[in-house]
Amino acid sequence: MESKWSDVEASAFVSKHSERWGEDLALRAYSSRLLGAESALVLHGGGNTSVKGTVTNALGEAVDAVFVKGSGFDLAAIGPGGHTALDLGYLKKLATLSDLPDEKMLDELLVHRLDPRAAPPSIEAMLHALIPLKYVDHTHADAILALTNRPDGEAAVAEALGGDVAVLGYVRPGFGLAREAARACAASPGRLGLVLIKHGLVTWGESARESYERTVSLVTKAEEWLRARRASRRAGPGRGGGRATPPQPGASAGAGTDRTGGVARGGTASEEAARVEVSHTPYELARGRYIEVAPVLRGALAIPSGDEDRPYLRFILTPLISDEILKIVDSDRGKKICLTPPLTSDHLIRTKALPLWIDDPGYGSAEKAAACIPEAVADYAKEYDEYFRRNSARTPQGVGRFDSMPRVILMPGLGAVCAGKDAREAGVVRDITEHTLRIKAEVFESGTYEGLDEEHLFDMEYFSLQHRKLDAGGDPPLGRTVAVVTGAAGAIGSGICEGLLDNGCHVAVTDLPGPRLDSYGAELAKRYGERAAVIPMDVTDRRSVASAMDAAVETWGGVDLLVANAGIAHVAELLEIDPKDFRRVQSVNVEGTLHVLSEAAKHFKLQGTGGDVVVISTKNVFCPGAGFGAYSATKAAAHQLARIASLELAPIGVRVNMVSPDAVFGEGERKSGLWAEVGPSRMRARGLDEKGLEEYYRDRNLLKARVTASHVANAVLFFATRRTPTTGATIPVDGGLPDSTPR
Ligand code: ZN
């Protein structure tokens, strides 16, 4: 590892921030970002930093302060205001107590902020306060954990880092660790830092650069030791250390654009598997297996809620598949490597103490997978329940019990699957798991891995201060939900996508491939991040629909909601209509609806946790208009298909409903395609311009209402959030048109 310190960047940081925050805090933020940018040092909000200085109070007195990273700030993006000032003199006095319970310590830290509006400080704030040097950097560096997580961890640290550091055996984070760390620091003057066994590294210095570069140099030494150890241990050929990591599937907008043939589809699973076996790399095979088993796994992980309307608490899944991970998981000792405790207790609240390992998930046989996977998950849950029972007497007051489901699931030939309440959380688990497996494999190469014992694991999993990081309010109305929206780049489709995304849903934004879809996808990605994914789909092509569903599964593990919105219009009287045009409209409006309904139904069955379908119908189904035969007839057929689906899918807990809008023009760039087609002839017929036509339709309804895409989205949300036990029903969104009220 190399120091990324740049005097030019540092002074740019200082000139930008020193007027408001002072030079010390500006440099504190700069070197914190250097740490945060290095995933081998810090992952997702992990690690914390501090600097000591003074704060001038209202009396004009300079009060000694320690500025500690605020809880929830990510070092990679922290600014000078991300460090919370605490009354250092008071904290030093606190340290003279023989003990201070966690909750009390946190209260003291909150009360002794020197700015009451600053974020709560990191739970490791006391450690920073009690180390007497100006700058302190604390990371859970990969290479350091690769030294400490062994039965002979202290010896490995001594051998790798020599006398440069003090070493402290495992102490649970909190007041006790802060005091022990301060003692170890005082007892070994002149050292560059402190290694915390099975936890991480602390370095210090009189300048930001000194403390940062001490982290870098100690980590580099650890890496060198590991490299040398690996080289001397490596026996025989065939053990290359290659780290080729193909791009993560489905992680970005555009997922699913090139998916032909990678996935078992059509024919029997075993025939497909046999074909796939001969023509694909282990990575591609693993990806195909993931798409095959993910819905079953997601169904098995879903926790029954006891609420009939929303019967399951689901997880969002993300795969971790790369050549490196496959090599680890598929190695002789893959299972042994994977079924060990986490590297550092910081990861526990994300990953749980242990992952689930499934020896045989039943690849190639839906029947076998449907039996094996739920059984493995149930066994894990049973073991977790027993682990909780064994240790529950030590659960601190006010700390709720976690569910019994695993967050990391490992399968030979597939890699890892990571679970979280949303894509972001699942992504955090994925990144932690990737580093974890890499380091564990590294340790196994050069010795024996040893993590924390059960008691310590439990104490950290149920550590009240850690829990505060987790629950900031409950799930949004459509949290933990995945939707597929067709015709998403149009006026109504985009309104629906945004309505769903605003309510916490993960949305596969599907439409015909092209710049219109891409630019809309890019816009959504900016606003909603990884909860929106562009997936091209042609609803008239069954294979395209199937592979778009697969792409949604690949991205989030499954699908819970289908909004069938894609549709086209054509204006011609029956007398003149060209059968070719009629077939074109029919192929999108009828067959397209049939394809998405069928593929979604197949998926819902596999997943086994019910589901929802909302079909966007039209006022024309109930009250058709002259010259509009192709549209009205084909939409009526689609509407009827939806009603049939409500009958057929009710037994598996799927609700199918319809929304019937009228005269949604759309706005700005996303004008309604329907109106682009219909508008000109309607305007001609009535001698109106565009504005006049809008007025005309507005005037036609009882409420004189202008109907917008977000009104349609609200009706979709009503069904999607399952406010009433309703299926097979239609909500009109038309301002009141007595002739077209569904009967
Ligand atoms: Zn730590």
C-alpha cells in the first residue's frame, strides 16, 4: 500500500476549509478521506478518526476539545464538519471511573458535545479522547486482521510489525477498551500505533500526515509479511493468486442488456444445464445458477409477518460472484473457510456471526431446489434461535432481538448471496463478504484462522451502541419490494416508476432499448441510486420478457410487483383499418400483457411469497371511441386477461388489479406516446390546438380535473401497498366519466 498524501491536495483542502474550520480540521478531513478511499483499510462507514484542539466558548475561553468522526459519516466523503467536538477535559475526568456502562457512556458523550447540533460521535470516541497524541486514526484494515485473527495472532503481529506497535488482546469496544488502549499507548512511548487483536489498528501522530502514513506503513509491513509467508508456504503448482474480478452483474444501470444465452431458460432444466455446462465459464455458470435459485432462496428467507395484507418481510439479495470468490468457495477447504466468525466485530450487525452454507442447492432441478433451500434456511434459523437462547441472559435492556435469517449464503459452484433490507444494505454485506473471504483464505494459506468466540460474538451482535447505527425508523411503504414496470419511459410509466421509487421500492425500469430509456434510466439513477435499474424489454417477445425478469432477479433476487403498462394506440375506423396495424397493436397490448403476466406468475410461484400485479387499463375498455377500434378492443382483451389472472393467481397469494386512466397527456420530455398518436387527429376533428385539446378533455369530466401520471401512480400505489383485500378490481383515474365507470 502506498501513501496517497499529496501536499498540493492537502493545501487545496486547507485553503478551501480553513477559514471556517481551521487548518487542523481541514487536514483531518483530508487524511480521513485518504483512509476512506482505500477499501483495504475502511469499508462503508467503518473506521474513525479524530484530532485534538480547542473550541472557544461564549465567555471567550478556549476549551480543550477532541473532534471525533460523527456516527454515520463515511470517511471516504467526510468534510471538516463531520467531526464532532467533545469536551476533552471532561472525558479525561470520566476515564478515572472504574467502569461506565455503554448507555451511560453514550449519554455522557452526547451531553458533552461542544456543539449540541453536531452528530452523535462515533462509539469509539473515548478511545480517541484518551490517546494523548493530536491525530488518531482507527481502521479495521484487512492486512492487520489477517495477522490478528489467528490463534498465534500476537506472535504474528510481533513478527510482522516488530516493535513499531503496541498490542492489545481482544477487549469489547466501549469504555473498557478506551482505558486499556490508553494504558497500552502510555506504556509504550515512541510506538507508531496499537494493534487491537481481532479488531483493527490505531495509529497516532502529531500531524495528520504522520498518523495517516503510519497506518499506511504498518499495513504495508503486514501485507509484506503475508506475502512472504504465502510464498514460503505455497506448495506445488496450480495455486495462482490471480484476482480477476469480472464486473458485478446487475449492479448498475444497463444491467441485462447483454444476457442472451447465459441463463437456463426453456427446455428442461437438466437439458439446459447440460448445454450450459459445455459452453460457459465457471463465472457464467455461477451467474446462471444464481438466477435459477435466487427466487427460491428469497422466498425461503422471507419472514412471515402475521399480517394478512403484507404477509412477508422480504429481503433484497445481491450476488457476490467472481473468479476469486468461486475459487475460495469451491476449494477443498471452502466450507471450512466460510463457516468461521467475522474478521472484526464491526461487521457483525451487517453479516451476523455466521453465514449459511448450502452444500447442495439442487441446481438444475426446480423441485429439488424448492426442497433443499428452504430446509437449509430453516436449519440455520433453528441454530440461530438456539444461539440466542444460550446467550440471551446477556442481552442489554432495550435491544431488540434480530430475526433468525442469515445475511450471507454460500453455495458451491455459485459463490455468495448477500441479503439486506434494501439494495444499499445488501451491497454493504456483499463488500464486507468479499473482503472477509479474501482475508480468511489468505490466513488459511499461511496458518489457522481464529475469530471471536461465541460469547464475544453475541455481545457484539447485541451491543446496544452498535444497534443505534441500524434502525433509523422503519421501512418505507414499499421497502423490501421489487417492481417491474413495463413501458416505463413513457408519460404514465415514468410517473409510476417515480411513485414507486418515492415509496422505497426497487424498480426495474423496462421499455424498448434505446436512448429514450437510457436517458430516463440515467436520470433515475441520479435520484434513486441502486434502487432503479434500466432493463430493456420488448413485451412482444417472450424471450425478451423472460430475460428481463431474470435481469431483475439478478439485480435484487426476485420480483414482487408487476406493473403492466406498455401499450400502443392506432387511429383508424374499422372500415379502413389495415390488418397489419391491428396485429401490431394487438401484439403489444394483448400478447405483451399475456407475456408479462405469464412470466411474472411463473416467478411468483417459484418465490412463494405472493405478489401483486397492476395492469394499466383505459377508460376505452368501458366506453370506447369511434376510430379507436384497435386500441379499445386490444385493451379490452388485456383487461380481461388481468381479470382471469386475478382468478388464477389468488390461490398463490397474488392480487391482480387494474387502473383505468383517461387523457393523461404527460409533461415536458415525457409526452404521452398515446397522445402523440391520437392527439393530431383529435385536434383536427375538433379544430383545436394542443392546449385546447387538453382543455377539452378536462372539461369533459365531472370534476373538470386535469389527470396526470402521478394520479395514475397513486392508484397503483393504493394496490401495491395493499390497503384493502382487493383483487380483480379497477380504479378509474379520469376525473369522473359516468359512461366509463367500471361496472
Ligand atoms: Zn473499531
